[in-house]
Amino acid sequence: MKKNRISPESRLWIFRRKTFLMMKFTLLLLFCSLFQLKAEVFSQRKVSVQMSEVTLDRVFQELGRQAKCDFLYNHSLVKQKGNVTISVEDRELNAVLDELLPRLGMEYVLDENVIIIREKWALPQNQDVEVRGTVRDEKGTSLPGVTVVIKGTTLGTATDDKGEFVLRLPRQEGITLVFSYVGMKLEEVKFTGQKDMQVVLYADEQEMEEVVVTGYQVLDKRTLTSSISTVRADELEKMGVLTVDQMLEGKAPGLLITNISAQPGAAPKVRVRSAGTFTGTREPLWVVDGIIYEDPVPLSAAEINSYDNVNLIGNAITGLNPQDIESINILKDASATAIYGTRAANGVIVITTRRGKSGTPVVSYSGSVNAVIRPHYSDFNLMNSKERVDVSREIYERGLGYPQNNNLYTPLGYEKALLDYWKHGNFSAFQKEVGRLERLNYDWFDELYRAAVNHSHSVNISGGSDQVRYYFSVGYDNQRGTEKGVSLDRVTSRANLDVDLRKNLLLSFGMDGSVQKAKYNHSSIQVFDEAYNRSRAVEARDENGELVYIDKRLSSDRQELGRYNILNEMQNSERKIDNKAYNFNVTLNWELVKGIKLSSRFAYRNTTNITEEWIKDNTFFMAQLRSYDEFRDDIAKEDLQQYSLVPFGGIFSGSQTTQESFSIRNQLNLLKIINEKHVFNLNITQEASSTKYKGVTGWQSPGYNHDGGRKFIPLPALSQYGNFDLSDYTYQAVLKWFTEGGANGYSVYPTVTDNLKNMLSWTGIFTYSYDDRYIANFNIRSDGSNTFGQYERYKFKPSWSASVRWNIHKENFLNPAEKINELALRGSYGFRGTSPATSPYLTLKNYGRNDAVYMPENTSELAEFPNANLKWEKTATVNAGIDFAFWGNRLSGAIDYAYSKSTDLLLQRPVSLVNGSSMQWYNGGSKEDYSLELNLRGEIIRTKDFGWNMNFNLSREKENILEGTNVIPGQISIDDYLNGQILMADFPIDGFFAYKFDKLDEEGYPTFPELFGTYDSEYEKLQKALVYVGSRQPKFYGGFGTELSWKGLTLSANFSYKAGQHVRLLNLYRNGQQMPLSGDNMRNEFVDRWRNPGDEERTNIPVLSTDPKEVSYATIGSDFIPGGKNSTSLWELYNYSNIRTAKGDFIRWQSLTLSWRCPQQFLENIGVRSAVLRFQMQNLAVWTFDKKLKGQDPEQVESLGLPVQPSYNVGLMISF
């Protein structure tokens, strides 16, 4: 059956449906219950129709439009009747139908607000069985307008606004009812005499994907000319995950997600294809319900882009509850992103949230309990205590000594036992202690981590009437990190409301808010580093559970010792990050006349981030700042107080940033259809937006007394010293700290943030379609900004695109091609700009008064050197694609190829210091990017009770920096080469280098002959001494999955993969030391170290040695000396050599899910609409292909801590 809705609210859709959809079912059925009209009223409405040789389908559309009613009929039946001619003038609808239908062998019935068209079919008098029932979706929501027919006939009806139906059936066996609804899979139910039928329809993935939301328009996927990937909400049901961006890994081609940290609240790195900038952020633009969401804190591009930095503050969608999401569309090419202008250069991710539908209220609950496994030593390639004691024994037996042990802390483990033996001479006690240490195997991961149990809950209620529809939700998430001391609590809420003020006037409201409170360990505490690097022959607690302290040097240039135990540091410090967000929007949609619609929207967003960090005075960290340990009895504290920065109390640090933004959008849409074939659509939008960040960041206040009511201990008044002289004051260092504004990187005075960005934009979107076969689209947008140049021609740089689509499957030469459901070619070309945060103007930074003795005065320095010729960064993109679906949509997918060239990219160049600045921004860079994307979805088996689906997506990307963008010698350092931060022609942005390792020499030392050769220049030497390894970004990435379903059971598995990237192995030598400290653990690779002459033939693991083998940076090249570093060593060169790199190819088993849907016949007895029980395992395994990794997670960055851990989840979804 087929339903066409015609009303003032939906006329626009009727015409577009005729041109664009022409499918077996129409999307307009979703609105069948919005504006109900009594049958006895509209059947008497008068109509006038003059049509010749047109389809019945077209006649019913016109009759419905004039009578403002709905028609329900079987498309195949109507098509069989052929074309008709009708000529009536000002006649009642029922009279027209009475005259038209009988001659075609058809009749009609009035059922509430629906006119049902059917073939004449008489029942014998004894066939009078009546059946009633209710139809719902899988979440228990009633479905109005569902078509119900007897299989093999045209007899049927449709469900009312409550999802209920009544139908008379023949009294005979073998009757089957067929239930159909747009967006749902066809359901067949055998009639066995039941008087009350409860039917559940399940979402049809192919149908649901036919609507694409861009934030400015709602488009039919089959008319789409752009490269857009859609991810549905049911594909994101990954339990125990806080934000939607963490769920997207491997879900769509062209979308690269990297979860670099297991900490709750940590934002992943998100990339949509390749970025068109060197210096700006590479993150995509987030749009929620058509509104741009900005990040809560204006982090620098370097902080956002770097894979060596974890963002715990969160991103634009930190407060968005995944349970509120309806769908996600990833806009990738210029045709799709041009409508967002300069802010969309890195792609756009458009999120659509759930909204209410007409019908009885539905209350739904979704909850899950999640257990995350703590890390174990079996996950890492580390020595046990016996192997570590064996290393210490070799150090002693070879007479290597312990010079480094005494430099940082007193001997531990085997070395401590040995020193005790030398001191007391008790060999038996020594042997006993060594045996205990070999068996100790102290579990530092168990001491510092835990198995975390988390839980999430979400409740929503939705429903409404013809005039008002609503959706309300509230959610709560509690996450405990596996790292002890880490936790996160979040509360979210959302309210979406749609009100029909008139038939042609719709008012929509949207509100949402979130409060997130997270606790972490103090930033000075590196928990993973401690667990990973601490020897298992060293313990944190004694047999009584008391803390065991290490005597550790407070600084490298002083001999004072302080007590250190990481557990004491964790127990006496804390870091808190609180995020609050509130969003509000109101939209008015007004259909002025047929084909003209006006929309106005106002949106407001407010976020607040508060970060505070404190640490008490009884910690090693504070002892370092004091230069003595306050809690040791063997020092004279009074003599050291005058040199102490913090003579008493701890330190409190904090920051607060508030973001406030608003936008006003006015949108005019014009639609014109000519002769049912030509469709013109023009969309003109004007938009003004303003974003302001205010706050204070980066201050540290000494004297903090946490246990004394979170107050500060004041310094003694100067007046008590009489005739004051600075040399008389006890706390000279503190006084100097306050008067000079900071010391040792700690500032008493905060940095004030007060940034305002205003934008004025206009957008034009024009689409033309001919006969639903040929579609052309043109977009243009101009953003006004004073970010670039003093010249007007640089301030308003438009972004534009042109694109086309050819629906080949609509061509007559393919009809009837039943095996081809869709075959379409797409092509687009576009131009867009980027606006990194910089300024063309002379910008000063005020530093206040200087400390000149004779003439103190206010000082400033240049923050930005002027360049009036700065322009937008520009990117031109070509995209070609093909969409296809075959064999009844059993196989569907898309292929895309894209090429981008970016020019005028911002770089810095040196200028003479006489100008007051050493660097200046200019437009001088260029790069090109290639990408190939494949997306496949297949239904291998499709039966009534059993189904098997599979999906696969692949992205191939290549990035090259073009000639003319080479780095300038003297402006980069060796670290830039090693960390992948240079810009060099024919290399990608994230490409990194390594020292060229040769071999071990006959004494077991690593050799780097290229580094010590003779060259014409230091730059040439560097080029010879370094070897290019590869990019940190994968060349190939994607995901695949499979789903098996049988009746109410569903089993699914999902995987992601990346290939072509390179990674560094975790350091073999800690801090560049040639030998481990007595308390340090070592990687198990050291078991295979060089021990005797000739071993260099079998191993590349160097010898244990006391020789630091220092190498001056002048030897490497004085032009490339990193700031503050004078020398390195062979051991550090070895850590950063090509022998310590590996291919990062991997496949990650993301999830395995088993769900069970409770039978409907059981639920109806207890008043429940639907119930689903789910068990899910996540991050089950990572398969790597380079043996050098030896268990290392390829996405793990050593300095960032623990990678993502396995978890087990149980969840329940229930609706009432």
C-alpha cells in the first residue's frame, strides 16, 4: 500500500516526493497523524481537476491537495490501471470518486482521516471474522498510518493515531497479514484466530538512510550531489562510552578517530579527510540541530592537533548525551561544506537529535553497567623481579658501579640489599633478601590501578498531539577511571518541542544542558610512568601496609633529599575539571504561500570551564619547591626558609573560562515545479554570529592550606621588622616571587582571556532537477571577517561549489532493471577558505612595570608583527563518486575519489630583530591531498526469522607538501624532525625522522656513522644522519562488522583498522640513561642485550655500560640545537633511531554484542511496550603485524599513559 499526505504543511513535500522519491513507499507516511480531518468533512469538500492521460497516482495527489486529505492505496494496483482522463469543476470529492473508481474496478472507504483505495472484492457472508491489533516500533512507540493488508489481496486498512487497527477477515485458514510502513521492514504475521494482535516493526536501514540533514536543508539521499556519510543512532549503541565522538571510530569512510587516552573525559582526535592548513586546528566543525557548537575553551591549534597532548577539558560536544542522537551526517567534500564557509575547511559533522511524534506518550529507559579491566603486566613487555635482579647482579659482577643511583635517589632493591651486606657483613641475610626480591614481583599496576565499575542511565518521554509534539530526556553517567583517584560524573538534559501555531506556521524550541565534574590526579603525577618504569623488586608498601618512602634528590644541582612515594603524592593532591553547558534555540518556520517558506532561528550557547588543582605541603612536589623536605628531622629548616619559594603550605592553581555565543539565521526557500519534471529550489540564508571567551587562566597561589578550610597562610607583615631591609626578611624568595610575578615557571598572576569574534555571513543554495534523473547544485557563502588584511578584497572571500548527479537507474534504457535499485554518478568542485587565529595588525602584549632600578616603567612587546597582505588560506577540491544498490538493496554502497589543493597556507618567516619581533606570518605554503573511499553494506541472508548483514568501509589517503614550502634551516630543531613537526616538500605534515642506526660495535655500543662524517654544511649533515620513517597518520583506515539475527536474538561484531602509519617503540632507555636506576624496571628486550664479544651478530640491544657516551649537539649541527639543550648521548640517539620504530598496522576488535528482545506477547501482559537486554564486550583485542611491537598498542603514546582497556557491559532498554 502507499500513502500520500496532502496538507498545507506538506504540499511542498508532495511535489518533491513525486519528483524525487517515486519509490514503493513514501517518507511522507511519517507525518500521517499530524493534521487529522474527519472523513465526513473532507469527503464533501469540492475539487476542480482538469487532467488528460495522467497516472492515477497523479490524480490522487491533486485530489488530496485540494481536499486536504490523505490517500492510501497499493502502488502496483494503481499502476496496472494505466493513465486516465478526468474533467470536473467544483464538485464534491465523494462524487468524483464515485464516478471515477467503479469504471476502473475500484472502490474507496473512509477510515478516520484516510481515504483507502482498493479493488472491489466481496466477502461471502460467513467470512466475517474481526481482528484488532496494535503496531509499534522496536522501542514501543505506536505507529500511526501503518498499512495492513491481507497477503495476496488488496483488502486492507491503516492504523490510527494510536497505532491501532480493525480489519474483517475471511473465515479460512492460511491467511497472512502484511504490515508495511515507510522506513520499516515489511512484516508478515500469520492469522491463527487471535482477536488482538501485537505487531512490532523494525527499522529498515536502507529506507532510513534516504534522508540526509546538512544543518541548512533536509535532503533526499537519492538527489544528493555531495559526499556525505550517514551514521544512524543504532550503529552508535556502544555502552559505557561517554561521548559520541568516541563511538565513531571505523563507522564511516573519510572519518579518522584516534582514542589516545583511556582517561574518562579525554577527547579523541577527530579528522575528516585531510586538513587544509598547517597552523590552524585540524578538528572538524560540530553542528547540532543546525547550530554550530564551539569548544568550551579556546585551546591553541597545537594543543588540539598534537597527538602528544591529551585534552581533558573536552570539546564542543562534551555535554551531548549519545542517547539523544537520531543520526549523524559527515560532510566531507566542498559541495557539502561550502555552506558553512571558512569554519568548515576541515569537514563538518552534523548531529540531529530526537524529536517527538504525534501519539500517546512513550517513556523509555536505557541503562548500562560497565566493568573496565585494569592493566596487567601481561599487557606489556616488561621484566619480572627475577629478571630485573639479574640485571643488577650483572652490573655488580662486571664492576660497573652505581654512579647514577646516588644522583637521583638512594639505592633500592638488589642494590640496597648489597649495600646493607657491605655495611653489616651478613651474607646469609643478603642471600635471603635477594631471594625475596626475586620472588617479590610487586604489582605496581595493581597498586596504582583498579578494575572500574561504571554506570549510565537515560530516561526520555516523547509523544504529542496534532498541534504539539515533545521530547524530554535526562541522563546520568558515572565513570571511574582505572587509574586510582580518577572519576567523572555527568548529568545531561534535553527538551525539544514543536508547536503548530497554524497550518502553515511551526514554532520549534530546543533546550539542553549538562554538568560534568571530573577528578584527576595532580598534573605532576604520572601514574602510568610510575607503574611502567618502577622495578618489580621495589615495593610501595611494607608487609603492614604502611607506605615505603624513597629518599630522592630534590633537584639535580642540590644534595638535599626528600621522601617520595607516589601514593603519598596521589593522596595529598587533586585536579578537578568542571564543565557546564547550556544551549537554547527557537525556530519559526512559515510557509508564506505554496512554494515559499521562510525560516528564522535564534540560538544561544553558554559554557563554563573551571579547572582547579591543589597539592599539600607534605608531598615531594612541594619539597622540591621549598628546596627542603619539611617533614624530615635531619635538616635545619630555619636556615633554608629564606631560599624557599613556599616555606609553608601547598600550592593552589586554577583557571576559569566562559564561552558565550549567539547566532541569528534567516532563511528563505523557494520551490518551483514545472510540468512535473523541472524542479527549481533556491535557498538564501543570512546569518550573524558572535562568540566571546572570557576568563582567567594560569595562576598559582602559594601557602594553600587544604585541611585548614581551603584557605591560605599569610606571610608575616613587614612592619614587624621595624626599619625594613630585604636582607632581614625571612621569606625573601616568596617576596621576590610576588614582586617579580613568578618563579620556576609558576606565576602568581593570572592571564586574562577576553576574546570576541563576530561574523556576518550570507549563503546561497540553488538546486535544479530534471525528471528525477539529472540534478545540479550550486552553493556559495561569504564570511565577513577582519582577521585578514587591511584590504577589503581580502576580508570577504567567498566559499563556493558546483556539483551534479546523474541517476542512471532512472533511465529508460535500464527499465525494467529490477536488479538495479540505485546507480548514480556524482561530481563536485569547490573552493573554500580557512581562517586560523592570527592578525594582520601590529599587536602589543603588555607586561606591566619592569624592575629597572633607576627608571622603572611600563613595558610591552610585539605579540604579532604586522602584515597587511595576509589573505585567507584557500583549498580547491574535486570529488567524484558513485552510489549503488543492487538485488533489492541487498548490496549497497558508495565509492568516492577526492583531490584537494591548498594554497596561501600560513607560515612564519624570520625578520630582523630591529623590528621588535623575530617572526612574521605570511601566505607561503601549499599542499595537496588525495583520498579514495569505499563504503559497502550487504544483506547476505534475509528471511522472516533470520538475517545476516555485513558492512565494510575503507579510506585511502595521501598527503604531500608542495615545493616552495620547505623549512628554513635555522628555524627548526632536531626535535621537530624527530617528532614530525617540520614542513618539507614531498612529505606529509605528520611525517617524522629518526637517527640512522648502523649496528652495534664490537663493544656493544650503538653506532651512527652518518652523524660523524664530513659535510659541506650542517644541514647536509642532518639530512645524511637522519632517515625518513613515515607518517604518524595511517594511509588506510576504516572498519567492518557483521550482524546475525534470529527472531529476538542479535549477535554483532565490529572492528576498526589502520595501516600505513609508523610509530616509535616505547623508550628502551629512560631519560637517555645508559643504565637503569636501581628502582627502575626495564623492557624485556634487555634480556637479549649484548653481553660478550660477538653478540653484535645476534642482537641489536646495546651493552650495559657506565659510559654516558655524550654527544654534543654541536656535533649534530649547531643550527638545529633545541632550546636549552647542549648535549645528548648515544643512548638517547638509540631511543630515537630507526631501529626503534615499527609499522603501526593493526586491527582492533572494538565490540561484540549479544542482545535479546523480549517477545511482545509476554510484554503486553505486564504493560511494557518493548524490552531489550544487551551484553557487550569492548576493546577485546588488538592484532598487530610488526613483531617489533611486542604487545605495544600502536595508538599508545608513551607520555600520555594507558591505552584503551577491555570492558564488559550489561544494558537494558525498556519502553512503557
